[in-house]
Amino acid sequence: MPLPAFTLPPLFARIGPHLPQLPPTLALVGGLNLALDRILPRDQLDALTGKKLMLRVLDAGMSLRFTLGERGFRPLLDTGRPDLCISATTRDYLALALREEDPDTLFFNRRLVMEGDTDLGLLVKNTLDAVDWSALRLPLPGLAPR
């Protein structure tokens, strides 16, 4: 069943910037680190090392800042200008994750915006396009199909 069209209520965008951004950023970098070396080839991401990255979730009012270091992805507490900022709504990020939409379609429909270093943006887009997300599925004890 396809993801329905939705936008979070405007209240989220108003209060989101005033809430701590670290908890959702920790969740993001935790997920990225699970994928690193398993489905996200570290050598292809070398250009991201030390770069300031930000994902903006427009309808949630969130700005998740992070970087890639020698030991993986980590939150970034620096509030300066990021090297690459990717902006979209909650629904569009979910559609990307579920592979219901591709980044090019969202970009050309102005639902995904990349600002800053466009070479980094293309690297991120091409890497995400090549990922086999099914490789991330972990078998959970007791929940295996019979």
C-alpha cells in the first residue's frame, strides 16, 4: 500500500526548532552507522569525511546536523553553515526510505532541496540509489517466519 500524501500540522514546524535536536540526530546517526560498511561502502563516502551535513525536516521543524569521522557518523553540535543541507518533508523522506519515490523525481518536483556543495549532494544521492536496503533486515530471535 503506497504511503498517503500528508504533511505534519503547522504546529510541529513552529515548535520543532525549539526542541532538542540531539535525540532524533542520535537516531539518524545510529541508523547510518548500522548501515555503514554493510550497505553503505565507506570508501565511496570518503568525500563526506569531516563535512558538516544537515537534514532538514521541513514540516517537523527539525535540523539534524551530523558528520562522518574515522569511527563513523556522529552528531554535530556546530551550528555554523553546513557543507550540504538536504531539505524535505517527513512524508518525502519516508517515501525515499521506502523506495516509493526516487531522489531525482523529488528534486525535479522541488520537494527535495539540496543546498551547498552539489558534488556532495550527488555523492549522497548516487550512494543511496545504489543501496540494497533489504541487506539491513536483521533476523530477530523468536520472530523468524515458520
